[in-house]
Amino acid sequence: MTARTILTKMHGRVAAGVPRWAVRTAYAITLVTLPSCIWRIAGVNLGAPLLEHNSSASGSSDTPDMFGGGWWYVIGLSVFSEALAFLSFGLVTRWGEVWPNWMPGLRGRRVPTLAAVIPAGLGSVALLIFPYALVMIALDMKIDGEPLGLAIHGWQSVAFWIAYAPLVAWGPLLGVLTVHYYRRRRAARPAAVESQEAGARPDGLTV
């Protein structure tokens, strides 16, 4: 089994008319979120020396204020981030155009174009918060202006920015993919309607 076959099984068959660059963009979206997920799990859950941990009186290591929800919050945030990123494949694969078989009542039906475009478009706009958030982190503040409390120094800072800087590209990449999906679906619709009308007429007859 080739790597391409494995990847196809993971994200589904690419839809007709989707160019290679669009598929690569979907892959890129899943990859830009991965470094920050690894950094969080390694630094917070596994105690890797990617940041300074505050030791409590009992000798245990407290979760930094930036991740005050605890270890389960870090895992959940990471899984949720990757799941959201994976949804971008719906803009380039068949399950983004036809509801999959595991969805009762919808299976086999065409996905309305706006049902994918609206949430994807809103998501791409919402993700533009990352550039602002990273600027605030550089100033050692949360997005609401409160002190961040993230202790990173020297090479730890380099590792942090390598992990989190790619998130800036998430929103723009998703926006480009959303526009392409909308234009591709709209361009394919007249051809599909024309084909249906031709099939409904007896041969040799015109309207």
C-alpha cells in the first residue's frame, strides 16, 4: 500500500476538477496546526523543558497560567484544533460535495454550496485572530490585555515561535480554499443542470 493510498483513505477521494495546489493547501492547513499541538502536549502534559514550570509546595509542577484548564484542556484543545483543520479537506474531497453514507437522512445527497462556504468563510475570518494573539504574546499579554505568565527564555522562545508562528497562515489558507471551493461548485452547477435537462428530453427534440 502506497503513501498516497493511505492518505486517500484518511481524507477521502479528491473531488473531480480539484487542482493539485488546492489539495496541497488542505494538507498545509493540517500541518500548520500540528507544531503548536506538539508543543503544548510536550511542554505542558509531558513536562518537557520547553517552558518554565512553577513548582508548588508539594513539589509538583503547576500548569502555566496560559493553560489554566489542566492537562485535559491541553489534550482537548489540541485534538479540537486538528479536527477543525482536518475539515478543510471537505473543500477538496467528495464528502464535501455529497453527504457521506454514515449520515442518516442526508446520505447520498449533494451538500449545498453555502452549507460549506458560510462556516468555512466565517472560520477563516475568525482565525485571523492568531496574528493579533501572537503579537500580544510577544508583549507577554493575553488577548484581553491581562498578563500572560508564560515563562520562556533563550532557546525555549525559539521553539515556541517555531511552533506557533505557522498558525498565522491558517486563516488565509482556509480563505483561499473556501473561495476556490465556491467558484468550483458554482461553475459546475450550470453544467450539471444542462446535463439533467438534456437527459429529460427525448433524443432529437429541442425546447
